[in-house]
Amino acid sequence: MRTEPGARTLPLVFLLAVLPAAGMTLWSLGPELRDLSRENAAGFDAGRLVLLYSDLPRLATSLLAGAALGLAGTILQQVLRNPLASPTTLGLSAGAKLSLSLATLYAPGLFVLGSDMVALAGSLAAGLVVLALGARRDFSPVTMVLAGLVVSLYCGALSALLILLNDRYLESLFIWGGGSLQQQDWSVPLSMLPRLLLLGGIVMVMARPLELLSLPDEQARALGLRTAAIRWGGAAVALCLTAVVTSLVGVIGFIGLVAPTIARLCGARRFRQRLLWAPLLGAGLLWFTDQAVQIAAGSLADFLPTGAVTALFGSPLLLLLLPRLRAQEQPPSLSGAAQPMRRGHGFKVLAVLLALLALMAVLAVLGGRLPDGTWGFVSGQLTGELLPWRLPRMLAALAAGLMLAAAGLILQRLTANEMASPEVLGVSAGATMGMAALVFLVTAPALPLQMGSAALGAMAVLLVILALGWRSGFLPERIVLAGIALNALLDAVVAVLSATGDPRALKLLNWIAGSTYGVTLETALPALGLAVLLLGLCTLTLRWLDILPLGRAAAQAVGIAVQPARITLFSLAVLLTAAGTMIVGPLSFVGLMAPHIARELGLIRARSQLFGAVLAGAVVMVLADWIGRNLAFPYQLPAGLVSALVGAPFLMLLLRRRG
């Protein structure tokens, strides 16, 4: 069989990861390995025991876990036909973390079965919810990806909320959540190996049917392939692969995205090629990262999560290979971009959303907990006392919801991919990184300084993405992949800071959660004015938003200059994201949920979907802030996390409708 020219790059990339990893391993373990066969005259050798029962099991675990995640990511990208899919798409890691948090707080007796069984149960539960939602629409690739993201953000938000409220009991989940490979014996690799061999054998049997999924469904069915059953089976195998790794070593999700992506960008166009090279690249990348962590961190290596640090090495490699991305490799187009809408339907939906927003705004200002803790509406003297506190928070939440929803809509239509969102773009992570630097450098930063630092971080990511996308003509998939790589890179830095146990990391987590309690009228009114201005600019781009999802050829045929239009829309989305993130943090996921809520309500055309999305986003954020202020009174729950808890179930209910 003739080898494709690009595939010759794969061995070189693999060696670039493996050779340094092997060199570091020999350098750090070489003396112990040479002494391994010698007799121990003293009868006890601590170094020998550490080598046999800690270092070597850790090495084996890194290889097995990396290979399994690379294989799982390859399968998911094939069955979902989306290059942005990864093991975390099914919400397995978030489900495991949530189950461990709940068991620690409310059912510690379950740990008699082992923490790996508790984590495995959470992973499988999250995956089954995703598969159940996907089954309602014949396992549509877009629905599967969206369902996984929704389940993941819901579990992740609930876990973060539990950690904030019970940080004394759940601090260890910081390290586990980053993926710690520390081992005390051979139990983890010996437990992992037979399961992975069994699942790998199933993948080999399914290799040909999975490869046929690259064809359009009609052609695959004409060949006798039951596409829905194969997708179900492939997703189930990927779920089990990821659940095994997550339950035993924690969250190491980035490998599942970067390994198959690097394999594809280096020339592995056929699915069977990626089945070979993605696990090898995943194993090599995790091995290299773990060895680098142990050498660089020294005695602190056991407390530094290798899974988080993986992004520090994988992200730059992915960014370097992005120029190899071919223009024809496009994400799946928006399914509803050109569907007609019933006359009058859009107006009715928008009217209901507007009325609901007005009702929520009044409730947020006048209703809720009174100073004595009782429920009621403010009146008389209380109005003057509480209005200066409640009104700015409502206006800030409203502005953030408007801007993040608009940013999400622009990104989803610009990239023709329902997975795109401000969080995926990486700008939210840039704002987080700016805030992290401020928290660790300044003792008590004022609110204006916090907003300025977050803005600088967001703008830095913007400049990097613009530089990466300029030469490609802002190819949508390359822009989204660059955003994911930068997002993972910056999140890894935050995860490493959190794993140090520094009290300032908890302060950073509070900001990331997205609370509006520090907002004043002097900051809320400019934010609302900026939201109105940017939304006005969005209305000038509606023609582009209607036509660009149809592809470059269709856009050029009607006279649209594609590259300038993409630059303008991308810059507008970044401005909306940066402004919204500074108000409610990077974890709200309103930018993902609101456009989908509008689409599920039947708003398909760009004009109606834009107004529907911004109204839905505003409703979710105002409701989230009101719940956060009142549910655990007198304590405050962050609006950013609560918005995910409010919006995600609603989106799940909409996904249950058959398409």
C-alpha cells in the first residue's frame, strides 16, 4: 500500500515526543535501573522499593493512559464526524469528579468499594445521559457533541460549587482533577491493562464499520451499514476507555483531543492510520510530560497534576501543526442554517422571551430574601436601602448575558460548528490568566484593576489567534482549534497554581465562578451601554451571519468578501466575550447555551436567532444571579456557576425533543 506523503511526518513527530521522554527516564532512573539486578547486601534498599513500586508503575500508567485517551479521542472524532470532539465531550471526567465530591460529602461509606469505582460510576452515568439524549435524534453527531458539552458543564459547575462551599473537605480534588499519575504499587496499571486490551480488541473488530462512517450516511446505509448502531457502539467503547482512565488516575482530557488531531494534521487521513498513530502519540506525549514534571518539580512532583501540565506541551505542538490543516476539512455545517420558519412563529417566541426577561428583571430588583431572611417584595424604606445593591447586579448580569449570547451566536455561525462558544475560543481563559497573575502579584486588587488585568489577558489571546489565523484566511476550523489549544494551555497554568494549595488559588476560583457581588452602579451602567453598542454593531452583520454558514463558495457568489467578513465577525465576538467575561467570569457557558436555546425554540434565521439568543442569555444570567443571591442566604452563590446549573437542564429538555 502506498504511503501518503504527509504520513511520513508522523514517525518524526512521534520520535520528537518519545526520544526526549526516554532520555529523561534514563537520566532520572538510570542508576536505579543498573542496580536493580544487583544483590542488596543491607537487606533493605529504599531506592529500590521506590523504583519498583512507584517510578516504574507510574511510567507504565502514563503509557497506558495516554494510549487509551488517544484511542478514545480518535473513535469519538470518527463517530461524531467532528474534529473538535474528545473524551471530555461525553462529560465523563466531569461526571467522575462530581461523583467523588458527592460521595466525600454525603456518602463516604461508598469508598469501601474504592474511589475508582465511585469515579467510574459517575463517568458511566454522565456518558449514559449523553447517549440517551443522542438517541432521541438518531445519534446525530451535532446532538451528541452538544449533549456532552451540556452534561459536562452541568457536572463541572456543580462540582465547582461544592468545592467553593466545602473547600476544607474537597481541596484534594484540585490535584485529582488535574490528573495525578502518582503510584504506590502496581495495582493501577495491572487493573488498567486487561480492560484496555479487551476494549482495544473490540475496536479492532469494529475498525472497518467505523471507517465507513466517513462516508455520507446514505452511502453507508447503501453498503448495508447500520450507522446508528455503529455510532452507539463506537461511542460506548470510547466512553469505557475514558471512564477506565478517569476512574484510576483522574482527569487527563487534553490528550484525547490533541493526539488524534496531531495525527490527522501530520498526514494520517485514513481512520485506520489514526487508530495506530493517535494512541502512540498519546502515550508518548503523556510519558514526556510526566517525566518533565518529575524532573522540573523534584520533590513536589507528586503534588503537581501531570494531566494539567500535559496541555503546556501539547498545546504548542498543536499550534505549530495548525498551518498543515487543509481547507476542505470543515466542521459539520449548521443543520438549521437554511430551514424555513413558520410565519409569525419568531415574533411570538421573541415576545414571550422579552416578557419573561422583564418579569425576571422586576423580580431580581424587588423580590427575594429580605434582610431578616424571609421571602417577600421590598417596599417603603427598604426600597431605598436595597435598590443600590440589587439594581447594579441585575444590570451587570443582564449585560453579561446579552454579550456572551451574542458572541456565542456569532462564533457558531461563523465557524459553522455548534460546539463553538466564547469559552472554546480561548478569550475567556485569557481573561482568567490575567486575573490569575493579578491575584498572585497584588495583595488586594481593586475592581478596576481586576477588570483591566482580565482585559489585558483576553486581548493577548486575541492577538495570538489573529496571528495564527491570518495566513489561513481565518479558516474556521483552524481558528477554533487554536482557541482550544490556547484555552487548554492557559487553563493548565491555572490548574497548576490551584494544585499548589496556595490560599490565593481559592480566591481565583471564586472569581472564575463568576460572582456579581462586587459590581456597583458605576461599573454596571457602562457595561450595559457597551452591550447595547456592540449588539447594535451585530445587527449590521446579519446578512453575513445568514450566508457564511453556507460556505465560502456560496458567500463569494453573492458578493461577500469572505476574509474581511470573518475578521470583522471574529473581532466583534472577541470584544463581546472579553466584556462579558470580566463581569461574570469564564464558566457561565451562556455563549454555548443561549444560541442553542434559540435554535431549539425554532429561531433559525440570523436576525430572529440573534435576538432570541440575547434575550435567552439575559434571562438565564438574571435568573442565575437572583438564585445565587437568595438560595443560600446570607451566603452568595456565584452567578456564573448558577447560570450553568439553570440553563443546562433547560437545554437538556429541549434536546429530548425528536428532531
